[in-house]
Amino acid sequence: MLSKRFVLALLGLSLSSIAFGTAQAQTALDDVMKSKTVKIGVPTDYPPYGFVGPDLKPIGLDIDIANLIATKLGVKAEFVPVVSANRIPYLQTKKIDLIVATLGRNEERAKIIDFSHAYAPFYQGVFALKTTEIKTFDDLAGKTVAVARGAMEDEMLATMAPPTTIVKRFEDQAATTAAFAAGQTQVIATSVSNIGILSQKNPSLGVEYKLLLRDSPCFVGIGKGEDALRAKVNEIILAAKADGTIEKLSQKWLKRGMGDLPL
């Protein structure tokens, strides 16, 4: 009899602990509203999504999205610089409340954190000077294209560009970008972030987006089980999509519309 009571007591304690843990998990939004501050992990070395401006303050698409979320929540934004390796651990250890840092969604990440609706495209594309006429992949025929050897852009060009495209392969993205900037090729196939760095260093070059190779949207990262905060962030993102705010930010920073971003 005592053994049975003991087992029942342990079971009751376990259930209480689970319930308490669940209740504790749902505190992020309340904590943000009480402190009047939302701590957001942002990139500061990844143009055009996040980088340091002339006044040494972070600017970029992710920074504008982070500010938008804070404004709509009615709280102050506190930016915490993050990189790919530490942004999820920072969220899990509550050093930040949200990740707004070119975060892609996949099955492994979805096991440990939650995601908002997509707020921006992140893509690999074909870029060239404004004076270079390229409207379709057929227009690459006979043109020289710089690409990093073995990179995703190299693989996609092999299936999307016409056979007469002259693909010049370089050992890494830095060499590829340098070759294009020096005029060794007419076109470059790379990521929008790499073009952002090039444009920042060479604003007079006049590089623009021409064709899409691959889209990989950006999502806001939210603590696992923080449904109230996730619902609020989703509400803000959907409203910004509906009123054109996100489209304007995409055009401002990426020189391309947001397209059909997934929910």
C-alpha cells in the first residue's frame, strides 16, 4: 500500500513539474512587455542584411525588421550582435528573445526553436552591371560568368544556363568577386549577401540583380514553445506584408521584391 501511494505521489509530482515547466516556457512575451525591452540577435558583418554604418550603428534589412517588431510591440529594441554559430545558443539560453539574422528554417532547427512567418528572401542569383542586358537565362549565351568552383551557384548554372555560356570558375567567393569587380567577366553568379559586400566596397560599380538561381527565405527565430511571442511576431510580419512595408524594405536593401514568401 505504501509503495502504491509512493508511486502515485511521484506521478503527481512529475505531472506538476511538467505543468510548471510548460507554464515557465510561456514567459517570453510577458518578460518583454514587463521590461519594455526586446533583445534581438542581429548580424553586423553581413551586408545587406546587417552591417555597421558610418555612425558605427547597425543598419540593414534585418535591423529594419528588428526595429519594426520592437516598434509594433511598443518596446525598446536592444541589439545583440550574433553570428551563425552562436545565434541559436543565445536564444536557447535567453541571452536574446528573438533572432533576426538571415535565419533559414530546416527540420533540425525546428526541433529546438520555433520560427515566424518568412520576412525576406535570401537568394543566390545572377548579377551584372546595370548596362548589361540580361532578362532571361538565354541572355547568358556567349557571356562570361564568374562563379566559385563547386559552389551551389556553379551547380545551378550547369542546368540553367545555355551551353554557350562561358563559365569561368575561381577557387573561392573572394576570388570570384574580385575577378568580376576587375572586369574579367561580364556576369557573376553568387549570393545576395556577397553582392551586398561588393556594393558596399564599390558603390560606383553599379551592380544589379538580374536572375534568380535559388530562394532560401529568412525567418525570425523564437524560443521553443513561446507560442504567445510567436503569434505576436507573426501578426506584425503579416501586417507588414499586407501594407507593403516588407516589400519596400526588400526593394531598398536587396533591389528585388520579396516574391511569394512561405508562411
